[in-house]
Amino acid sequence: EADIYQTPRYLVIGTGKKITLECSQTMGHDKMYWYQQDPGMELHLIHYSYGVNSTEKGDLSSESTVSRIRTEHFPLTLESARPSHTSQYLCASSESGVNYGYTFGSGTRLTVV
Amino acid sequence: RKEVEQDPGPFNVPEGATVAFNCTYSNSASQSFFWYRQDCRKEPKLLMSVYSSGNEDGRFTAQLNRASQYISLLIRDSKLSDSATYLCVVRKDSNYQLIWGAGTKLIIKP
């Protein structure tokens, strides 16, 4: 099975709280991605990284931040959660090269109340 | 216009039937192509890559038409377990990012 792990799987948190969603992969992939997906809707890229100390914002405007201090670890932080952040957050990684797809973690389902 | 377009469906198909989806992409310089499968409330999983010459994996056949800029997926002898959303995915350039279609929902009925 996939060697990319996300924690927690489910999180219910109050408005205004700071939260960090964890993503780790053991495949040595340089490239990692965070997507946001609402039920039945398409994937939206919110952040990506091409290696250690490299981070970029994606297509979807996001109030979250990411860091990439180690190859295997790509956490996503929301400084102040709002109900509009309620969604599923999916982390993915890939090898370099045009013929490789992405491997996804199981996702974190976030509910902000 | 979206970079990758798919018919959202749903396609309601009886078990055992053959079903085909198409997907169109806008960037003629796109380099690689994939079909992913996503079950309800789960993460997307790679179903198959799509090669220029077409390729088959069991009951699944993928085709690429670069001239018309479309990709197809054919599922033969459909099973109840094939019910899912099928995502068409295109890598448009060498920065390695994938562009995702919104998905086609398939429902296989007994």
C-alpha cells in the first residue's frame, strides 16, 4: 500500500484555533502537494513543494501555510480556523519525471464549528 | 474553459455492460496522461497511465488521441465494484504538476 500518511484522519475544531495537518512519506519523493476537496467536487491545489526549503502556493487561494524542512515531512498549518475551512485535505507525493503520477494519503477530514 | 474537461455523469450502467468515458485537454504540449479512480470520501488512486499507442490492463483500456486532444477509458464487463468517480489527469509541462479533471461518476447497477 501507499507509504504516505496523514494525521489526523478526522478533526473537529472550534473557530479561531490553530491547527496543523501532518503529512509524511517514506518513499523519498522530492515533490509533495496539498489539495483541498469538498464532497463530490474537484481537487484544488493549495500548496506544493519540489524539495527541502521549497514551497509554493497553488491555484486555490488559501489562508494556510506549509513548510518543508525534511524531505519526508510536509505539514500544513491553519493559523486561525474558520467554518469555511471545513473540507477534506489530501496530501500527495511524486517522483521526479513526467511518467509518474501522484500517490495520495488517506486525507484529513476537517470540520470547523 | 477548463484545461481538462470531463462529462460529470453520472453514468448509470448495468452490470456486465461496457462503458466508455472521454476527456479532452486544452494544452497540445501535454506530456503524460493518467486515469485515476476515486471512491466516495476516499483518496484518488492511480488506475492506469495512458500511452500514445493505447494500453490495456485487464478489463480496462485507455486510448490517447493527440491530434484531437482527447483521452478515453473503456471498461468491459463492468462490475459493481467499478462504481466510482474516474478522474482524467494530464501533465502539461515539465514542472511535473498534474492537472485534474473534475471526474466522471460511474454507477454500476445489478
